[in-house]
Amino acid sequence: EPLPWVEGELRLAGMFDARMIRLFAAIEQTHSINQAAKQLGLSYKGAWQMVERANNLAPKVLVATATGGAKGGGTFLTPAGQSFLRLFEKLEEKHRAFLKDINRELTEDPEMLFLLRRLILKASARNQFYGKIAGIRGGDLEVEVKIELKGGKTVIASLAERSAAELN
């Protein structure tokens, strides 16, 4: 699959992002903030703060806790939290499809592809020149590339054979 030219993260209301949604999904699966935090590599305190923030921002409680009782308590998503989780999952799916379509369109447009490819050119030189390759002469360890610049001047660049292969 080609490089993604356009990337982006889905975020709702400035704070509901994929990380928080993964926490919600883990809480739904484990019924425990502690286990969900461990599963995601978060601290218990950090996970708890994320849940509190979400509950404070939302018009309805999204995550609730129960202590003790016959079922031993635990943490669970409320019906509003479950709906929110499903909504975000649908939005993420549409967001991925949108990005895939945009990137496909960019890749299929020769003019845009020409402009974008220059942005990802891998080079370690301090100066970069835009021009047309007029000739390539291979050696044992180095390759000489003759480049005709826009103004008519010519530059000869020496680079390692491996670098020339990487640059194609």
C-alpha cells in the first residue's frame, strides 16, 4: 500500500480521541478500570482521570462504578457510554475510509503526485537542488549523478551506491 499523504486523528469535542475510546472498550471488556489501564499501558490514576474528564464533559454519565454487592462491584459503561463507544467506532471507520479515498485520489493525480514525492525525498545533504537527471555513472562504491538545474547549470553529485539505490 502506498504511503499515506494525508493523515489525521479523529477527535470529538476536543478531547474524545482514540486513546479514550480504547479505554472505554477495555472497561467494557474487563469491567475494571485497573485491568483496562493495565491492558493499555496506562496508570490506574491516569485512566481514572480520563474517565472523570469524560463523565464531567458528557451530558450523561458514560462510565459508572459499583462497589461490593453480590456481583462484586466493578466498572461498566452506562447505556450512554455504550452508545458513545459505538458512535465513535462508526466515525473512526468512516474517517479511515475518507483518508483512504483522499490518499488514493492524490496518488492517482500525476501532477499532485509529482509535487508530493519531492516532499518525501530522502537526502542527507545540507543543500537540495531541483533538476533533471542528465546522466548516471556507476563506480565500485560511488555513483555520480549529473543533474541539470532549471537555470541551465549542471551539478554532479557523488553518493554511495546504496543511497543511489534507495533514491531509485
